[in-house]
Amino acid sequence: MIVFRTFLMVERTAVFIDGGYLDSLQKNGFRGKLDYKKLVEHAVGTEGRLLRAYYYACMPYQSQPPTKEENERYSKKDKFISKIRRFPRFEVRLGKLQKISDDEFHQKKVDILLAIELVSLAWKGYIDKAVIIAGDSDFVPAIQQAKDAGVIVSLYYISGACNNELLDSVDERVEITKELHSGLLLDSS
């Protein structure tokens, strides 16, 4: 008699979060504070095992000398970053915020940090699946490299706030709807 054994494949998953992109949820009518642990658990799913979640962001701009409002924004973001760093299997990667004009700022280094880590983990064979929470087409070449390395790439995105080329480049897509978002909020208790 031949006995067949089935093995449950556990996907080693890394989650890559563009913090600036998630900040834009507020601009798209989403209300409430997102629970990043719940978000990552949802992204990994029941078949996955989290290798690590990476959160990419910039600290708020501060002029010299900083204004009271700039100090308050910086302090608030610093507390948030400190909290995220203490989550199990979370890493924080900070870029720089460049002032373009009085009301325009651009993140620097954030996209490239995400891209480098995605490609590195994929080609070293450390992950089977990558979940990207972003909306920028700058990630398309890195996604293609990860796919070439055999990694399944899933995208969490906001409708109307995601580049079509990015949407077309991934294997799986999960729209962050208001319903999904409300299920991932911090408990108010």
C-alpha cells in the first residue's frame, strides 16, 4: 500500500508598509486609528508565518529653530515610531523629509529602502510571499525582481490612490475598503 502524506505549506511572509501611503488614508475619508498589528495579521493570513514587518516613514520636517507645532508633530510621530518598534517582528526604517516649498515636502530614501529589502529577502530565499502596502509605481522593478525569485507578491491598496502600473505588476490585490479598514482599527476600550 502506498501512503501519501500531505504537508501544510507555511508561507514565510514579509510585510512592507509605506507609512506615508497609509497616512493618506485620512485624506481619503478613512477615520480612526489603524492597528498595525491587526493589519499585518490580516496581510499574513492563516496560511502564512510572519518573517518580519517593515514600516518605512520619515520624521516630520522641523525648521531651524522648530516651531511649537513642528515640535508637537515630531514628538507625536516619535512616540508612534517608538511604539511600532516594540511590536514583535517589526522593523522601522526612516528616510528623510525634504522641503520643496513652504507647503510641499518629499520623502527621500523610503522607496529605495523598501525596494532593496524586498529584492534582498526574495533572492536570498527568506520569503515565499511579500505583502506591499503602497501605491507608488517606483516599486514595480523591485516587485518584478521578487517575482523572478519565485516570491508571490500581494498588494494592499486604496482605490483611487494607487498607480495602475503597480496594480498590474503584482500577483494578488486587496483593496483597503472602509469596511476592511474599520475591522483593523485600534480597540477603543
